[in-house]
Amino acid sequence: MLGEKGDFITSPEISQIFGELLGIWFISEWIATGKSTSFQLVELGPGRGTLAGDILRVFSQLGSVLKNCDISIHLVEVSQKLSEIQALTLTEEKVPLERNAGSPVYMKGITKAGIPISWYRDLQDVPKGYSFYLAHEFFDVLPVHKFQKTRHGWREVFVDIDPHVSDKLRFVLAPCTTPAEAFIQCEETRDHVEVCPDAGVIIQELSQRIALTGGAALIADYGHDGTKTDTFRGFCGHKLHDVLIAPGTADLTADVDFSYLRRMTQGKVTSLGPIKQQTFLKNMGIDVRLKVLLDKSEEPSIRQQLLQGYDMLMNPKKMGERFNFFALLSHQRLHGGSHEMNACQSKPSASPVAGFGELVWR
């Protein structure tokens, strides 16, 4: 389903620069919060492992900065097939993987750079501790409830069998109120709303963890800040696909409502964004990184690939304005305080958060 022959392509599959800049973001946050002696990098829904691979390459390249820090990788993946692809991408073949299907940690190994890596089916199984969380195109695949405002109040949208054509599905409105209506805000002004309870649960878990042990979460996805209505759609072979036709054969998705994610933090953490991908990557120094790679590349085909990748990521008509970045940080991060620090940690200062403010060269 991923890649040129599948239903969709993600940013990491388009350009290595994307993952490299996210790797820089995590290191920047690690420095800003006092250079802890260890951290966990936790990715939710890692796809083929491309993004994690690019981030790990940055960690290796900046080994001198991270040399006194113990890093471990934790991947939350429900698909057995994708976890095997991730393992091929990320782990050292010479060290056999440990497998235990019945355990919360169903697979363990060592990355090519010698970092411990583990796989889980659920975020709640990942050990609690100082962590950086990454969710790239993760929240948009979670199921949503849909609601339509009627003269009788809100009604949930259901899927039903068409009474006239037995093998055809149709959307219908629930005849009366349903329990899921509890998710709708009293002050809601839209006439059609999509709500994702699973996303709310995950954001609450992330917020609780960050508030308790520090770290940060970086979320990148297409979405809106509480303004859009009906965004539920299907993709098959890179083309829009009717969600009710041949269920199970297409990628189903709905835009992420970042205003809902912000609400679900319940004030336990600070949130930043959403800001457009184009702005975030520019603030992270994508133009400088592109120039360095172009200067190093003598092969015309590689230069062309880099420029095409850059255009896809940054062009407002492509991914530049369609995708957004959103971050969760502990309150201490922005106010210069700190969690309990061990003796080896230096005191953090409230420096700007990379990507969310303009890059200033000194």
C-alpha cells in the first residue's frame, strides 16, 4: 500500500532531507531540555521504517554530540508484515531478532548503529521514561465518528446496506441520538463534524507521559484546526476512491482535527502549531541542507531527484501547505524550569523550539 505502486507515498519516501530535519529537531529538543543521559525515540506507525532510518543516520552523524547518551528505539506497529519490513530496513542482519508473539514486546533487535530497538502493538506497552515521540501520517488512519446537524439536533452518520441493491453500501443518519455524540463540543458551529476517539486516547497518554517524565511529541499530518467538515475519503492507486466501494481494497483516511488534539491534552502539556509543512521545514533549514547535498552531488540524476523531492515537500500546491506540524512539550520546557535532573544533566534554558519560529543565522 506504500510507495509508487501502492495507494499513497509519504514524505520520508520522497526525500531523505525530511527525516534528517526531524532527527535534528529531536536533538535540538534534547539539548534544550538539558541533555539527559538517556532517551527513548518512540515512533507510532513507522511505515516501512524509512523515517526512523533517516533519523538514526543523523544520530550517527552527530555521534560526538550524543556520545554520552544512551538511546533506544521503540516502534508501535500493529502490522506483522510492516514490522518485518521495518526490521529489514533498520536492524543489523548479523544479530538475530528476538521474537515473542505473546509478549507486549513482540520483537527486539539491534539497529545497524548498535542501538537497541523494540516493537510493540500498543503505546501503553512502551516503557515510561524520558522520551521523544513521533507520529508521521499516523492519526489520519484512525477511525472516525461522523455527525450531521439536523433540525432534531446532531445525528451520527452510519453505513448501511442499500435496500434496493443488496451488494451496495450507503450512508444513513441514525434515527435518534447515539452515545458517541458525547464527543461533540457544546459550542460547535460546524454542521458536519468528524471525531476520532482513538486519537484522543493516544494524545491523553502522550500528554500524561510528557508531563510526568519530560520529552516531547512531534506530530505531522494533513489536517485542519477545527474548520473542515466532511474529509473522510479513500485512495486506491494514488487516485480518490469511493469509500463504500470494495471495502478493504483502498486506503481510508480523514483529516486530523488539531483543535481536537489540543483539547485532548487537557492542559497537561503545552502544544505548538499546527503550522504548514513548508514553514516548518524552512524554519528547520531545508534550503541550506538542500544546497549542501546539491554541492556534493555530481550525478545529474541524483541532483534532479533532490530538486524534485524538495518541490514535492515544499510546493504549496503539493505537500507544502497540505501537511501540518504540531508539537506537545512539557510546560517546564517553555518556562525554563526542569523535571528532576540527575547530577550529569545540565540545567535547561527556555530556548525557542526549532521549526516553530523563524530560523535566525548567527
